[in-house]
Amino acid sequence: MSRTNNHVASRERRRKVLKLAKGYWGARSNVYTIAKNHVEKGLLHAYRDRKTKKRIFRRLWIVRINAAARINGTTYSRLIDALNKKGVEINRKILASLAVENPKAFTDIVTFTTN
């Protein structure tokens, strides 16, 4: 009995990797063995950085809220504590966007929580 190769599946596997490597520089985009390594590394970075992105944005929101809170005579820590005590459930993303896009509304929130 002769040995068979599944050329269709193996070609598809290689084509999938080379498609993911599109746009890479030099041999990384058109040599399968090299492209395979760089695609795998790229996917690992993408997985890791989807988690990192969440941390980075939370830090950014906190910095923006703190800056706006200090303009209004309080600090980030005091503001968040006051919001929790008043039972106001507003997340940091919305607070930060209010601080940047609508300072009047942010000032109203600060005065509501401090009174």
C-alpha cells in the first residue's frame, strides 16, 4: 500500500500562517518556517497585551479623575470614597470622560458628594 499525504490540509495550514504573516518584513512574510515563529510570537504578544490594555486604561482614567478632582478642591481618593458612601455607582471610565468632555457635570458630581 502506498503512503499518502494530505496535501490539501497541509497546504491550507501553511497558507493560514502566511496569511497571518502578511505585512511582516522580509522573509518573515513569505518563508513558512520563519513566518510560523513570528506569527506565534505575535499572537502571544496580542494575548498578553489585551490584558495589559485594560490596566493601562484604568491608570489613565484614574490620572484624569485625580487631575479634575484636584481642580475642584479634592483628591481622587476622597472623591471615590465620597461616591461610595453616597451610593453613587459610576465607573471610572465614565467619570474620566466627564472630567475631560464635560467639566461642569464633573464639578456638579464633586459638589454633590462633598455636601
